[in-house]
Amino acid sequence: MEAFQLEIAVDPAHVVKRAIAWWRQGAQSAIADHGSFRVALSGGTTPKALYQALANTPDLDWAHTQIFWGDERYVPTDHPDSNFKMAKEALLDHVPIPADHIFPIPTAARDPLRDADTYAQTLQGIFQSDWPSFDLMLLGIGDDGHTASLFPQTAALQVMDRWVTVGEKAGQPRITLTFPVLNHSQQVIFLVAGSSKAPIVQEVLTTPPHLPCQQVKPHGHLLWLIDAAAAQGIPIQAFGSLPLTTA
């Protein structure tokens, strides 16, 4: 892992504000370097707020942005639980991104493994490398420490030779990128807000690795961008001088 950063914002609105700043910076750098900004989106409440704000942010380069997903529930794309549907309605329907720059995870084959293989083939055709290297990977965490659809004590955690695999929650399949893919990202941002996340945030940041999200150790930059409520209980002194964002 090249760099770890913990940034605490005063509230969820400021988490979103800082995430937009990181998005803009990442886009400018990636487009200048290799002509495109490749982002893997997450589901969840805080990412949805970010997407809604991005939809109203001027001067973002959507023409050179490509959108992917880190995971997807195995439901139709118009289902209320679909991560694609959420991002489409919150962001993609409102910005001038070319339709062929949007790459949702397929869920129509009635065979999760087949759809996982199809998505892997899509990614391989775009990245044309041993492993994909997303410019930005957005992630969240669950109360059980899962991230993407990599849940504790599930077979997906052990998949190290595939780009995309089938995870599960309560017996329901989900399609997810694997740890090697997450860890080949140039930048990973965990977006976390709310007091309900404080216990798991404290556990993640103060205990030896034993949770799925603790296996995310990207080759590039790892940022935990959280609000003050989620940061309750973190022994700040253990992390030295931390940036407290108020703007």
C-alpha cells in the first residue's frame, strides 16, 4: 500500500463536499495521464448523496469519464435494490456522459456466475492488462465489516484468481469485484457517515486485520473519508495529526 489517509469531515454534507474535491482531482490527473477517468461506483446512502451532488457540480469532464460498479445485487436493472438504478437516477440521467461510457454489471442471464464472467470479459476488453487499474474505487462498509459484496465468512473472500465473482448475503447472490481488483486501484475512498457506523469504524481502524474491508490495501492511495459522528471512539492520538475538514 502506497499511502493511507484518514480524513474526518464535520458532517455528511462535508463528506460529500470533500469527495467531490477528490473526484475532481482524480479526474484531472487521470485524464491528463491516460485520457480517461475510470470510476467504480458503490451503492449506499452516502454514495447516493455524493452522486446527487455530482449531478449538480459544474465543469466536470464527463466526456472522458467511464463508469463501472464494484458490486451489484442480483436483481433486474429497474429493481428498487439495484445499485445501477440508484446511480442512474441520482447521477447518470443528469450529466452529459456518453451512453457507451457506462458499464453496469449484468444480471439478466439467470446465472450469477455467467453474468460475473460476462462482466469480467467486459473489463478485460477495456483495460487489456493482467489486472484492471481503476482510477477511483468508491467503497462503503457494512456493520459486519463487509465492503462491495465481500461478506464475512463467504467463499468470495478467497477468490484471488478472478476479476469478478459471486458473493452472497443471506443466501442471495450478488456480483462483486474481487480483492485483487480492488487492490489494483489507483485510489480507493471509503465513504462512511453516521453514528451507527462508529462501532465498526473503530474496530476497523484499531484492530488487527480480520474483517473483509481490512483486506483492501490498494497499490495506490487509500482514503477513509468519514464524518465526525462515524469517527466517535477512534483514538485520534493513534493516528497523529489528522485533517479535520470544515469546508
